[in-house]
Amino acid sequence: MNTHNVTLVFEDGRAVRFDANEDDNLYFACLKNKVRLLTDCLEGACATCKGLCTSGTYYLDEYTDEALTAEEFAKREVLTCQMHVTSDCVIEFPYESKLALKSKPDVRMATVVAADMVSSTVSQLVVKPNSDQEPIPFLPGQYVHLAVPGTDEHRSYSFANAASETGAYTFYIKILENGEMSNYLTSNVKSGDEMTVEGPFGRFYMRPINRPILMVAGGTGLAPMLSMLDTMAGQDNKGFPVHLLYGANHAEELFGLDQIAGYGEQGLDLSLEVSVVDADNSWEGESGHVTDLLRPDLLNGGDCDVYLCGPPPMIDAANAWLVENDMRSAQIYSEKFVAS
Ligand SMILES: Cc1cc2nc3c(=O)[nH]c(=O)nc-3n(C[C@H](O)[C@H](O)[C@H](O)COP(=O)(O)OP(=O)(O)OC[C@H]3O[C@@H](n4cnc5c(N)ncnc54)[C@H](O)[C@@H]3O)c2cc1C
Ligand code: FES
């Protein structure tokens, strides 16, 4: 009996993961795992149970053309009441998780292992889930809520480590003036502190790699890119070239450059361009916004996947550039680091 890992991602970004038996249709596999997908006929006729399989292989039992057209099938839309997974799969649903899940997102207690400034404004926080608890599985690019110790507040942070590495989680956190998490990290943090980690969340995650990738990261928007790159570096098939555009306001805010340089030795075909907005005389690289580095030749004629992460104005500028340059065939995924 073959089982495969299934990740369901809902419209609000909440994700759940469980093992599904190939012989069970996905609706039934979900029920066994306390997930009640929206359904009606359970016969492949009404389309209520439709989702989009963004990665993995599967087959469908019987269904009508009205419920799933050939075009929808080609786009990898699936009727989950007729679906059997034949490999690990990720499936997205166009409705909120509360409609399918009674349970709350996974919450773990974790212990601070280290918190160090790695640039003038960025703290690297490493936390370890307590040993009596299962680590939270996640997709590279997703995020969690971290509680701010000593307060009732929590903030959202993207995993920066490989998805397979669940023994400890790494986050890169920009220190803001008078921020709750920022103040904790600059004034009060000590190793051994406990904090809750809740999640995972997010629809910004690495899709199967079947064409070149362009990543554009502003500031700590580099964090989820590092999670994706770490995950790619650990895979046998290194796939396609990745071009990373990375920017910060000041040169001393940049972090992660040594780590990025190391991916070449691990066999990744990764190229990097860096730009800083306020460059002083000691900066020898490009100056300006990271989006100023965008050029049509980076997009493989539109046949590429684009990942954008950083402050909202950066994402808006990158999206506007992609539309102006008619790169609509590129698949664009983005995450705005808004205040959480
Ligand atoms: C999905 C998601 C993922 C995120 N991942 C990361 C990450 O990996 N690394 C990271 O550094 N941040 C990330 N953020 C932003 C993060 O959640 C916090 O908003 C940020 O760290 C501020 O927290 P704080 O407690 O220090 O400041 P707060 O107490 O929340 O705010 C202090 C002051 O700063 C302003 N402010 C808050 N957030 C921001 C912001 N993002 N940009 C500019 N001003 C702000 C507030 O309006 C307030 O005036 C993410 C946000 C989202 C929504
Ligand atoms: S529930 Fe009707 S098609 Fe699946």
C-alpha cells in the first residue's frame, strides 16, 4: 500500500499536511485526517470539490466534462472526490481553511538557540522546537506566527532554512524602531527563552522547478528565498538556472551573501546581482532600487517562474515592470512583508 505526503493550502494561506494512501480518493484521505473538504455529489459531477494541484502526480477516477473540462484538466485542476495521489502532492483550494478544518493551526513551543545581528539592521533568530513535539512541516517560502515573549503579541516571519531541516528554524528579522519583536530581539532575548510557533501559513511557496527562476528580494525578503535555495541545494535534480536580484537600502544592511556564494559549490546554477539604494563611496556595486535591476533578458522570453518578496512598494514596482514589459506568460508568485 503506497502512501504519499499531501499538503493542502487554503485561500487564507493556512496549510495542513498528512500522509494519504494511494488507494483512497483524496476526499476520503482528508476525512481520515479530520479535514472535511467542500463536496456535494461525491461522484465527479458537481465540481464542488475542485482544487488545483500545484505539484505532484495523480490520477482521477470517473467524472463528467461539465464538472472538469479538458482545459481545466490540462491546467491541473482536480476533483478531489475522484483524485488519487501517486506521489507527494500540493493542492490549493479557493476557499478559507475554516470551511474544511475544525482544528486550529499547529502550535509548538520552541526554545531560542541564538539571536545575532548579521547586518546593521537584521537579526538572525534560530529557534528549536521542543524535543517532545513533532516539528512543524512547511513548504519553502511559507511563514509562521512567532509569539513575542513577555507580550500577548505575535508577528509573521518566513522560514529561511530548508524545508527538510525541521530540527531548528532560522528567521531573518529586520529591526524596526520601537517594534515589539524588534525591541525583544535587541534588548531582552536570551538563549533558552521559550516562544510559541504557529503555522505554517502562506501561498508563497516554491513550485516544481521546470523552467528558469528569477527571484527578486528586498531586505529580509531574502529569507524565504534562502529557504527555497537551501531546499533546491539539497535536491538531487538541481533543475534550472536561478537568477537572484537582491537589494537593501544601505550596503551595511545586506546579509546572507556568504551563504548565497556557497550555493554554487553545492551545484546550484545561481547568479546574483545586488543593488543598494543609498550607496556611499565604499560601495562598488550597483546603486538604486532592486527593481531597477530588472531587464527583459532575465526573463527567458517570459518562460520562467518569478518569485518576489519584500516591502509592498518593491512588489508593486516589480509587478508594474512585468506588466509593462509584457511578461504575462511568466508565472509570478509574491509575498508582501506588510506589518503583521
Ligand atoms: C507573511 C509575512 C511574512 C513576513 N516575514 C518577515 C520576515 O521573514 N522577516 C522580517 O523582517 N519581517 C517579516 N514580516 C514583517 C513582520 O511580520 C513584522 O511586521 C515586522 O518584523 C515588525 O515587527 P515588530 O514587532 O518589530 O514591529 P511592530 O511593533 O509591529 O511595529 C513597529 C513600527 O514599525 C511599523 N512596521 C511594522 N512592520 C513593518 C514593516 N514590515 N515594514 C515597515 N514598517 C513596519 C509599524 O507600523 C510600527 O510603526 C512578514 C510579514 C508578513 C505579513
Ligand atoms: S463532490 Fe461533486 S465532483 Fe466531487
